[in-house]
Amino acid sequence: MKQLFHSLNRWLPFASEPAGTSHLVKPSKMMAYDQPLIWVTMILMVFGMVMVYSASISLPDSSKYASYKNAHFVTRQAIFVSVSILMSLFVFRLPMSTWQKAAPYLFVITLILLTAVLIPGLGKGVNGAKRWLSFKVFNIQPSELMKLFMVLYAADFTVRKQEYMHKLTKGFLPMMGAVSVLGLLLLLEPDLGAFGVIVCIAMGILFLGGINGVWFAGIAATLVGIFSMVIVFSPFRRERIFAYLDPWSEEHALGKAYQLSHSLIAFGRGELFGVGLGASVEKLHYLPEAHTDFLLAVIGEELGFAGVVTVVLLFYWLVKRAFEIGRQAIVLDLTFAGLTAKGIGIWIGVQAFINMGVNLGLLPTKGLTLPLMSYGGTGVLINCIGLTILLRIDYESRRLMRGGRA
């Protein structure tokens, strides 16, 4: 870990003193960058790798993964994390002005990728859903990319349209149109969970950007109606709702509530301090997708209430820190950067909350991973890039407060 920080110090464009400062002036005690943010991110990723290994070590015993080695998933996860860290070193060097200029183009490119997913021969289907683009060696999930690029696009839109945020035609309808097109593509995959997270991101940034309260309430009511209609007219989603309301009935426990019921059993077995790392029974082919969507259930069984609370507190700190960085940037008149920071906080917070809520039976079952921790290349990479942008925002704010340039 120390070598990582030495490498970071070599790559990051820090200046010990602002230009023109005399060497006789006592240097500021303010850190050049937010080290606790890096530590918490690294802890979550390393902790995630340990739990992915624990949750997936027995998968080769099944016929579906018979050709895999026991360390297959943790090895790939380690590669994902390593690539994400290397990419983050490059991403940090990009100023926020570059991200602001690129935001609309990144949004449009990702819309094209989401459309490509639906084209036969290009999109890759898993368990009845087409959410990936296959490039032989690796797969890309465009909906994960869109979470980050929606943060950037919504922040840029809010800054550009600041004077029109109280108007219908120029402040509300353009964003509503963009989200509607995006929602249609995601529902065709289908990926209702990703759509829900992206809508929360867009709505949150618009609210923080000062959109008219009446229009905001209208958007919220419209979206609630849309989600309700999607559930009403979708038989399998209705079944999930009924199963969520009564997971222990024989019909549901062996059907749509199978994952939920075994997740709750895992938490029940864990009690206060868990059954011990690696000693989970539910991961032995009882709990499907234990290394992805239901990783928290394995944590709850093996490390108990203490392990779950630790994860919750780490994510709480991340979200809180994102809003603090955003607030400081806005005070320094870095509006785009500030809204982006808060948008990243909303993104990480909402996705973590939904995943934890599903695992704990507080929300209906939905296929969303736990940020930074669950198995998956695109998710870990985009989470890392998002938090690196957050680190860059904080760095630019610190530069300004030290008398330098952002």
C-alpha cells in the first residue's frame, strides 16, 4: 500500500507551493490530496476481493462452472482492480474542465452503446437480459458507464441552463427527453435497477441545481407512475413484488423469493460476529449469484452483524465525504465540479442502499451490485473512475485554497 502512495505522489501533478511563493514562507499543513478517501476506497476493494473469493470458491463444484478453477473469480477480480487503479492514475490527471467539455459527447456515445446492446449479434444475453457488449476477451456493460456519464451530463446541463432552471421548455423538457430515451433503452434490455439509479442521479443533481420545485414534484410523480405501470404490466416483476411481500410461503420460497429467503437465512446464521470467514453454508449452491448481487449476505453470514455494519459505515463515510467535497467546490465557485461530486455521492449511495436493501429484504429483488466490492469488471472500473474524479475535484479545491490554480 505504501508503494501505491509513492506511485501516486509521483504521478499526481502536485506542487508543494503555489507559483511565486517564497521558500521562507511556512508551508501549509493542508494535505495535497484526500488520503482517507483513497484508503477507504482501497479497503472496500480489497475487502470485496476477499469476500468474492470466499463466495465463489465452491462454484466449480457445480456443473455450470465445472471447467473453472477455485480461484477463477478472485483472479479476474484482482485483474479488474489492478486495471482500475492504473486507469485511475491517468484519469486523475484530467482537469474537471476537460470532463465538462466531454460530458455531452460521452453521454451520446453511451446512448449509442446502449442501442448496440439490443442489436442481434452484438449484445450478449445472460439469464434473459441483454446488457453486455462482448469483445471476446472482456465484456462491457454500457449501463454501468451511463451511471458516471449521467452524473457528468446532468451537472454540465445544470450549469449551462442555470438561468432557465425555473422554465419548462428550456430547463425541464430537454433533460426529461434525454432521460426518457435512456429509460426506453434500459427497459428494453431490461435493466430496471440501473434505470432507477440513473433517474435518482439526474433528479438529485437537478434538485441541487435549483430546478423549479413544482416541475421537480411533477417529474417525481411522473416517474413514480412510470415505475408503477412498468411493474403492473410486467408479470415477472409483479411476481417479484408478491414474493417480496411474502417470501416464506412455499410457492414463493421455491420461486421468485428463492434468493431472498436464502439471503435472510444467511443473515440469520451470522448473528453478531458470524460463523467465520469461509464457513458460509449458503454460498454452497443455495444462494445464487452470491459473489455478485448477494455478496452482502455472505458477509452477513461469515462476519455477522459486525461485518455488515462495517460495510455500511464505510459507504456512509464515502457518501458523506462526496457531499462535503461538493459543498466546498461550490463555495469556491466550481459549480460543475461541486454538482459532479454530489452526483457521485448520490450514485454510490443509492446503488449501495438498493443492494443492501435487497439483501436484507427491505426492497424487492433487483440485480444491482454492491459498488467496489461485488464481482464485475465494468462496475469496479467505473466506480474507481468516479471516485478518482471525486479525488480530482477535492485536489482542485485544495489548490485554490492554497492560492494556486484549479
